[in-house]
Amino acid sequence: MVYGCCLAASDAVAPDGTRCYPGFVTAHPEITQRDLRTRSREIMDAVEHGQSFTVTRDGHRIAELIPLRQRRRFVPRQEFAAMSRNAPAVDLEAFRADQDAALDHQAGSAYER
């Protein structure tokens, strides 16, 4: 099932049971707490595939249900090369001077910094 919030002011509830309020459009389709409880598997499958929802109780927005962001652990060589082509040139001497300026030369060990 595809979730979506109705946009017409005359629609009080979308066909899939998501609530919509006249004149108010949310970033995420709204679902009631009851919908979440009774259709949790279906809703969680949608979240797993990237869909987000705003959960309501008694007509009040109480929560957002959003998918967790998946962090990439590997960047393909071609993508890294493409990003590197557009990177500005780095002046190695200026870079080292910036590092030296930021370093506390007075500390005797790394634990004292």
C-alpha cells in the first residue's frame, strides 16, 4: 500500500486511513496511533523502504517515525576519484603552517594537551 496525505480540504481521512487536516500539509503522511498499532508490520515495512510518518493521537501530532540513516562504510574508487577531481588544490606549506599554528607546542605529552 502506498501512503500519502490528502491535500484537499474536503478530505478528512485519506483512503488508507491516514489523517489529514484542512489547510495543513505535513512533511510526512500522518497516521494515527491506532493505525500504527493495528498495521505495524505494514508501516514498518514502509519505513524500512525509506518512508517517514507523523504519528497522531486524538488529532495531535505526537511523534515522527523516520528510517535510520544507513552509513556507508566503503566509497567506490570511481566515486572517490570523481569527487577528488573537483577538490581545490592544497598548498602543502600553508597546510603545515596551519597545523603548526593550531598545535600547542608547550604541552609535553599528548595527555597534557
